Amino acid sequence: MSTEARREEIIRILMGGTKTTAPKLSIQLGVSISTINRDLLVLTVERGYPIDTETGRAGGVYMRDFRHAHKHILSQEQIRALNTVMITTDPETAGALQSILHAYA
């Protein structure tokens, strides 16, 4: 998995509302905890994602209320078109289209 693909996967995981930990992400993505921490730093500082971390027993990594610049960039016509295609396609493609709608609509 490329660096960019891994970072996109981290965002996808966190956008799902899941609170996780750097060690869990490292196992899930097959990289070191240091790599995950660098990815989180890039995603937060350079790209502006609202990723928070909490220490302690109930701590973890999570994304607070997500309002990234790419949200809400699809027009209503584009949303309708994607929804139409979702109805007529295979489940895997429908899932991918649903994630696009979740990220950009």
C-alpha cells in the first residue's frame, strides 16, 4: 500500500466515527506505530483534518466533527446521478459510490 493510500484509509476509518489507537492502526495497515504517528501529523498539520488524540486508558485517535474543504462539493445533480448508478450496479461498486457520497456530498 502506498503512503497516500494508507493515509486515505486512515481518514476513511476515522470518518466512520471510530475511535481507535495508533497501535491498532499500525496492525491494521501493516506499518509501524511511528509511521502511523507521522501520517496523523501530516493529515492534521499539512492537510487540515481535525484529528484528535487522547492519552490514558480511554484514549485514542478520532476525528472530531468533520468539516474538511472537500465536503459538500457535489451538486444535487451529481448526487442524483451517483444514487441512480448505485441502484443498478454490483454491491462492491455501490459501496464505493456510497463512500464517495459520504465524503463529498
